Amino acid sequence: MRAILWCDMEGVACIENWGQVNAGAALYQEGRVLFTEEVNAAVRGCKRANVDEIIVVDCHGAGGASSFRSLIPERLEPGAEYVFGHPWARYVEPFEQGVDANLFIGAHARAGTPNGVLSHTVSSEAWYNASINGQLVGESGILAAVAGSWGSPAVFVSGDQATVEEVTNLLGERVCGYEVKQGLSRFSARNRTPEEVRRDLEEQVYRCLHRADFPSPYRPEPPVTFRVELATVDQAAVYAGRPGVRLSGPRTVESTADTFWHTWDQFWPRRG
């Protein structure tokens, strides 16, 4: 079995402040430790389930040179391979050989979600609603659709209560979900201790992969349209003229193609 862990910071236990997830902020190092140790727990769960190849992708855009490099290398769990610095939602090479399971670790809720801790979609300042064929999605939904373009299922999500509900509602009840905290507002949460969360996260990942009763891949019906409402007209203007992409309003951009990957590839070209 080959598994990819797509890992973000905002959905980690005891993280509820931008200062814990933004590079250079006072609490960023604290956030990195919490993030790394929670990812390690998920890797241990994969190892217990005898996953042959474990690929961990750092998906957190912390800013500057730290973007997609927030995991602490010296503290990483052995037995997996770790992807740093790759443009977000662009690492698709493993899908060409086949990926059996995608897991979202430390995931957060989409923009505008009540009680979604640090909720946003891609950019907390630039993006409002995003949708696939009219269905509102957050970052987990985008990643699930990318994987689904190769027939690869999203099988597990950890994050706050709102995030687990969001992903389960989108992908179905067969998705395994583990709530590490309950959001009380966008910037507060009720948490269990990191030690307890790591212990239980490892167990939940193991059970999910050992059971292997996975949901179907998320494959929206073609033609697939990805639509984003942006904050300002100048942010929308940069998409003008791209093949397959159109401005459907002063602040609204749409990309349409036969699969979600082609749709996404038009909209979100390789960066970095």
C-alpha cells in the first residue's frame, strides 16, 4: 500500500492563533513542535498498518522561506519520506504509479465556517468561497479532487469538529475522521492534551488503514468547473487570458475542463 499524508498546521490540537502558524511570529516554533509531533503520530499509525510507502507532504504556507517547510526535520518519525517546499496541491507524481490512500492531517475548515478554527481557503485574505461544480469546498476538498482525478481515494481526516464534518459531508460516511479539538470560535478551541491526541490519532489512522474499507474517489462529473470568489478586482484580473479560465464577475474566476486536475492545472499553475 502507498499512502500520502497531506499535512497542515491549523487543524492541529492546541493551535488556534495565527501567531502559531506564521513564520517569524512569536509562537511559530511552538506551533511547529505541535505540528511535527502530530504528523509523527499519523506516520506511526501508517507503519502499524504495514503501509509499504508513506509519503508526507508539508502543505502549510507559513510565509517566506518557511512555506511548506514547517515540519522540524530533526524530530521527524523514521520510516516515511517527507516532501518540503513543493507548490501546494501540485505534487501528483506518485499518482502516476498509484496511491491507495490519501490522509489529511491537521486539516482546517473552509472559509466562512462557523467555529472553524483559523478557517480559510488557500488565502485568508484573498479567497472567499470556492466551489467545484457548485459544491462549496475547502482545501481538503480540493486535494481530494486532485487525488480523485487519478482514482485515488481520500480516506482519513483529522482536525477540528467543523473540519471533520465538512469532509465527511463532502466525501461520505466511509471517510474516517478524528476530531482533535472543538472550535469555540475562529480563534479559540476546546482541546485535549497533545499527548492524548497523538496516542489516539495513531490508533485511528491504524484502524482506518488496517480496515481498508475506503470510500470511492472524489470525481466530480465532467465538465468540471472550479469557481473562486476573490476579495478584490485586481486579484481576479491576474487570471485574465489564461486558457480555460474566465472572469464570470468582477471578483469571480472560473476554470472548466474534463477532469478536476485539468481544471486545477489551468487555474493554479506551477509556482516555485
